Amino acid sequence: MTATPPRRKTARMVKLVFLCRRRSDLTHERYVERLLGGHVPLALRHHPTLRRYVVNVVEDTRGPAPPLDSIGELWFDTLADYRERLYDSPAGAGIIARDVAGFMGSTVAYVTTEHVHRTPAAPPDLGRRAPGGKLFACLERIPGMARAAFRAHWLERHVLLAIRHHATTRYVTNVVDERFLRRIQNRYPRIASKVFLNLTRILSDHLQRTTERYVAARSA
């Protein structure tokens, strides 16, 4: 396990976070089967600009968390690679669209800046569930607090305390830069002022793709 400076972030990479909910006619178990067994292989095949892909299967929630089924984390070299060069071909785009329509009920996505504070020395194996558990928390600043002040307090004060007193193996803050996508009607809260915090427990973390470029960025 290694600890990194609290303001360290994955430079030169854009990270998108997708909050996903299944279709109402599917069970959570069937949704997970369609996601991991069907959609993930198609995404890896038809998204040539995708640099890293993590699927978090929601197993439990705490507090007022929205009823999600999965949270996707996708890395690209640039935001334009997602907006303009996501698919390998028009046929690939059609394949993905038909697949998503078969199991996805609603999705909302955010462009984030990732700050890695603590990470294991060795990454998990690709295509397998990562060991342990993972907590994915959505945080919002208190009323009257400026966004810049919230970010500064979290990254410069709170993270130092958390690293010192929490026995986590990995600790990541994803600061939301913009709300990016809403597909179909959803009931998720507006969280443009929030951060996503990857800690340790509620989610199964399935690492689907990584690259030497991403590893180099993490080591810089």
C-alpha cells in the first residue's frame, strides 16, 4: 500500500463517472449479467478511445443514496475522444445502442478530475472482481459554502485526516467538473457541486481495461 500527496491527480486523462439504473422489467441480478457478460465485451470492442474501464456493481446502499445498480468509471485521453471518437464505426455505435436499450433504464454522467491519495502497490487483475469492498460516496457542500472553498477544505484538510485515521487500501476523490449526460428520465439528484469518493465497501469493483499510458500517468 502506498500513500500519495493529497493534491495528486491523474494528469492528461479525463474521467467520466456514470450512475446507472436498470430497466424496470429486469432484476438487479439479470442487469448485472447483461452488463458484465454482454455490454462490457462490446464496449471494449467498439470504444477504441477508452483507456481504462471500471464497473462497480452496487451491492448495498447507506443513507439517502439513490437506488443505483452500477457505477461506471471510464477514462479517456480527452473529452473529445468521448464526444467525437467514441465508436469504431457507425455499425459499432448501433450495436452499442441496441445493447444498452436492452438493459439500461436511466443514466446520468459527470466529468470529473481524479485525485489519487492512496493506492495499492499492485493493481487488481483485469476482468475480475477486485479483492475487498469499495465504498462510493456522493458528497455535497453545505449551504452557503462556495464550491472552491469546499474543494480546498476537502483536498487540503479532510483528506489528510482520512488518510491518517482510516484503514483504507485505496482512497480517491473525484471532483465533479460538469454534469455531462442524462439518458432517459431519472430521479438522481443534481450533484454538480459534489465529489465522488472511492473508499472501501459497498461496491464490487470490476477492472476491465487499463493501459501503460494510464499507469505512466499515475506514476508521474
